[in-house]
Amino acid sequence: MKPLTIIASALPEAPVSEAAAPQGNGLTEMLAGWLPESVPFWGLTLMASGLAFGVIMAFVSVVAMFSTWLERKVAGHIQIRLGPMRVGGWHGWAQAIADGVKLLIKEDIILASADRPLFKLAPALVLGTAISTFVVLPFAPGVMIADVHLGIFFVIAISSVTTIGVIMAGWGSNNKWSVYGAMREAAQVASYEIPLGLSLMPPVIYYGSFSLLEATQAQSGWFGMHWYILDPSVMLVSVPSFVLFFVATLAETKRAPFDLPESESELVAGFHTEYSGIRFSFFFMEEYAAMFVMSAIATVLWFGGWNFLGLAALEGIPVLYTTACMLVFIVKSMLLVFVMMWVRWTLPRLRIDQVMILGYKYLTPLCLIVVFAASLLEYLRFVLSN
Amino acid sequence: MEEPPQTTPPDQHRLREIELDVRTQDVEINMGPQHPATHGVLRVLLRADGEILVGAESHLGYLHRCAEKIGENVDYIQYMPYTDRYDYLSSMNNNLSYSLAVEKLLGVEVPKRGQYLRTILAELNRIASHLVAVGTYGIDIGAFTPFFYALREREFLLDLFEKICGARLTYSYIRPGGVMNDAPAGWLNKVAEFCDIFDQKWPEYWNLLVQNKIFIERTANVGVMPAQTAIDWGCTGPMLRGSGVDWDLRRDQPYLVYDQLDFKVIVGEGYRGTLGDCFDRNFVRMYEMLESIKMVRQCLAAIEEGEVSHPDVSLTIRPAPGEAYVGIENPRGELGHYVVSDGTKIAKRMRCRAPSFVNLSVVEHTLPGCMLADAAAIIGATDIVIGETDR
């Protein structure tokens, strides 16, 4: 893995390919230009990390708030209601902010019988892992905190750490329903890691890289529509692999019909039954952040990342181009998030044994077949092109 | 190892040794009284080996309001509103059962128009009750949306009830001697309109919820209750018919005008799994709604102008000494009132046979062997209303 490369959004012309990437840290260098010489290097690094964290945190909060509002609106309209309509005026746009403020000022209850360190650490761990996955997302050319070479791997690895936080929350709550939720989460996520990882392999084979940036750049052909899922030569594997990935994602992010860890009609609220106030909202934010990250991964690998028809025409106007690319990327991801919400408010919930059967008996073998087919196809493409 | 808690007899407490000498102990966990899946304040003490239940025990009484004892201390008419509050989803039928019992004591017969109005309202109330049952069953399984669709039609019904008696939940409309008042002008046309709307909307629930693959997976072959078990435990209503027993009081012990109506008794068929599973109980409820619509249409065609109440039944009822029992087909099963009169204006004994209570008794025998998530499915398919089990 090459050193983390932070490229400032103000530098759309910044070299993005591996060979030409700046040796140091884009953000650090930028700060060094602004600050007096006396600031030591470690200070700059610290500041750059703080800045990056601040930006991601703000972005995650906005995404979580918007998704909460969207979820309530989607649920409302699916259920022949209107959803929030009052707070803020237009279609209750400020509802999520009001909810956030309410959660902040609510009493933070920690049970006397709870395992306090675990109970307190769990939400932070869960949200922290969700935030750190944002580091590798390529929002637009030059707008990316770090181009990690094993970006896809990084996301899968980090997002599984959430499970540990959930188990800590379930165990620390000293509530049997919470323990049930935590155990279900452990079993479910452990089983669905396999199909999730395998379903990511076809695109990786296609791009020949684990880097999310390279995957995006590889899809820039055809005036921005050369998406993996639209490439007719690989459609035979790209579409099934996306479907498999999407199903595994639903399980991984604890969304219906796989929301067993927090199934409210069985386990009250699952692992976060005993949480209140801001700690509860951390779990809430994590759920939406994870949904966004997973959708963003799908966007990058299957739906062309920031590429869109004719977007390259704007390349001459840097600021506009970057903004447009970011917008395309976020809209694509939010569309997938919307599909997840749509699924949630339509389908009933599976039972734990059915979840396991689906994971091990159907998804995993199918993923293996798709990976095999993808390898074969790639070999054929290689032979034919030479 | 600590001593197991003494809440259950020691022989029921299972300790097992598995590999590596790890001794495992069953989890004892309280489902309820505050739990979303128990439809009220039912407490089910579950004993689980991981996700699999090995024992269950239901504890009742959190909503006990001494309704029967109150019935022995107030006038016959004064007891009417208490019947509303047993099974608050089918108050019309509760009123009907009580009124029929009192009328049997008095030996009066309600005029024809009153009988038709009663039948229409009882059947509409059955639809309203089944809509909640099917909708909340969706929630138990994890599908939230069908509930709102069901409430949309229920809202129409509640508006109809509000128009005829002023109340939306506790009607007290059907009274000893007849009904509160005649239907307002145009009300019967509204009922006909509802029948047409409902016929269009019914496939929505069927396609969205009942035919859903996950719903079938979750309910078929779950909580199977053979016909003999259902009979042995005294189950009635959709619980009994779901197990394939063809028994419906509307046809087998007709009251009101049911003997003049043409309708089919819906019996479970094992349509998607074993006969008598949760799917069949829900299936019976789904199709009973359509049968009710059929009956309402027939009543609308047959209803004539005339009196709605018996003129001799006054507010102070003093039946001759004697006793009467009338059981009717409530949405949840046989609701019976046993009334003993000693000739005064207050009943000597008031007894209510509540279907939810009887149906619930079999649940704790169905639960062991199922998974934890099935507990919600089975309790939901029983369709209990705690107001009625505890009275």
C-alpha cells in the first residue's frame, strides 16, 4: 500500500494516477503553504487529519440527517401517509435537525447494571468505523481523502469492525433481548461477509485493481457511460454480481428484510434497546452512514462512480466540474439508498435460520459461480483482444 | 454453578452438557408485558436454548378489570358499555352476544329491520377486526406497510360506525331489545359503496402481504396445530377453522338472519404448508372478510323499512328468574354470555366465555420447538386481544 494521499478538492488538476501522485500529503502541503515555517511536520499532519476528520464528520452527519428525513418520507409515501410535514416548512425538511437536537438534550441513561466501559465505548466504536470507511470514497476527481490501493478491501475490513461494537453494546446493556440482537448480528454479519466479499470480485477482476479511484477512472469511456454494469461484454456477470452484492449489503447493514439484530417486533429494539439520547443516535447515524458507504461502493464499482453522460464536457471549468461530479456521485449513491428504503418498507423480515440458509446455501455458491464466470470471461476477453 | 432461579419447577429446568464440558443453561426471558409482539399486556415467559424455544408459559391478568363481577352489580343496561371493552376491536359483536343473551332471558324477538341492521353491523365489524388482525400480523412478521393499507379501509368502516352511533370504537349500539336507532338516511348506500371499494382493495393485501414469498416462508409450517388439538383445547373461530375443522356458529347455531344468508364457511386448506399452521389462520381471516362482504350485500338487498327495536324492552330490565347462554361467532371465535337472573334488575351471575382467552391457552403448547421469531408469528396468528383475555 502506498502512503495515504490526501488531495485537496481545490486542486482538480491534481495528478491522480499512482505514478504521478505527490509523495507527501496534499492537504499537509497545502497547510504548509499557508502556515509559517516554524510549524513542525507532525503538527501539519495532525492538523490535516483533524481537518479531514471534521469534513467527513460533517458529511456523515448531513448524510445521516438527510437519510433519516428521506427514510421517513419514503416510508410515509409508501404507507399512504405524508411523513414529516411541519418542522421547517417545506415537507418537514428540518425534522431531522429537530430530532438531532432532541436526542442531544435527552437524558443519557446508563443502567446501573450495565457494563459501563463497554456500554459507553460501543456507540463510539460503531460510529467511528462507519466514518473511517468514508476515507476511501472517490467523490470527484481530486476530492478523495485517501487513495488507498486496497480501497475495497479497506471498506470491507473496517465495516466488519462495526459488529464488535454491536456485540459490545448488546453485552454491555445487560439485557437479554440486547444479547439476542448482538448474537444475531454476529452470526449474520459473519456469514454475509463471504458473499459480500465474493460479489465484489467480478468488478475487481474486470478493473484489475482494488483501488476505487482506478475503478472510477476505468469507467470514463463512452462519454461517461462506460459503466461496468452497462458494458455488454461483461453484462453476464456484472448484473448478477450486483444483485448478489446488493442482497449481501442489506444483510451487512442490518436493513430489512435482514434487520434481525434490531427486529422490533421480536427483540423490542435489539442491541440498542437500552440506549437513549445521543448514544442511541450514534447507532442511528452508523446505520445510515453504512448504507451510504455500501451504496457508494456499488456506485463506484458498477455504476461508474462520478462518470455520467457528457460530464467530461465541463472539464474545462474546474470548480463546476468537481461540483457536478460530486453531485452525480452522491445522487447515484442516494438512489441506491432509496432502493434499500423501498425494500425495507415492502418486505417482511426473514427468520434467523432462513437468513443463514440464504447466505450459505444460495448466496455463497452463486457468488462462487459468478466469480468463476467472471474469471473465465476476463480470460476470453484477454485472448480475443490479443 | 448457581442454583437455577426458582420460578419454574426444577425438572423443567434443563441443564445440558455439550462438547468440552461446557455446561449450557437455557435462557429465561420475559416476552412482555411490555413487548411489541404480544399485542398488549400479555407476558409470556419463554425458555430458550439460543434461538430455539424449549418452553413457554403465559401470564395473564395485567388488564383484569373485573368485568364479570361488575356485571353482577349493575343494571342490565348499565353493563352494556362494559361489553364494548372486552374485545375493543369487535365491540359490535360483543354487544350482540350480550343483547342476545338478555333477550333470550326476556323472551323477546327483535323486529326484522333491527335484525338485519345487527347482521350488517356485526359483519362490518368483523371486517374491521380482521383488517387489524391481518395488518398487525404483517407487523409481527416485519412488514409494516400492509397495516396502513388495512387501516385505510378500517377508517372507512369506523366512519360508517360513527355515522350510525356516534362512536368509533366502543359503540354500545346493539342493545337488548334491538339497536340504538335506525340507520341515518343514505347510510345503507354508503355501506354498499364500501362493499365495492373493499372488493377492489382486498387483492392489495393478498398480493402485498399474503402472497409474499418471505411471508409464506415465515408462516407456513409454523405453529402447526392439528384439528384434534384445536378441538381439545376448545379453540374457536379462525384458530379452529384454520386447523381444518368446519365449525361456524353462524351456520351451525344460526342467530339473527344468518340462516337466510348464503355464505361459505372458510376452512384452512394447508394452502402453502401443513394444515393448521399460522398461514392457514391468516388465510381464513383473509377470506372471511370477502364472505362478510357477501353477507352484507345480501342483507342490503333484503332489508325492509320498519321498527328496529322491540317496544316492550325498557331501560330497566327485570327478566323472570332463569338463565340463558348465547354464543355467537365473534371475529375471534365463540363469544358467549351466560346470564342468570333472580328476577331483580341486577343479574345474579354474569359470565363471559371469551374466545381470546381460550385460544391463548393453546399457544404455550405450540411454542416449544419453534424459534424465537416464531413466537411473534404464533402469538400474532392467534390474534388475541388482551382486553378480552383478562376482561
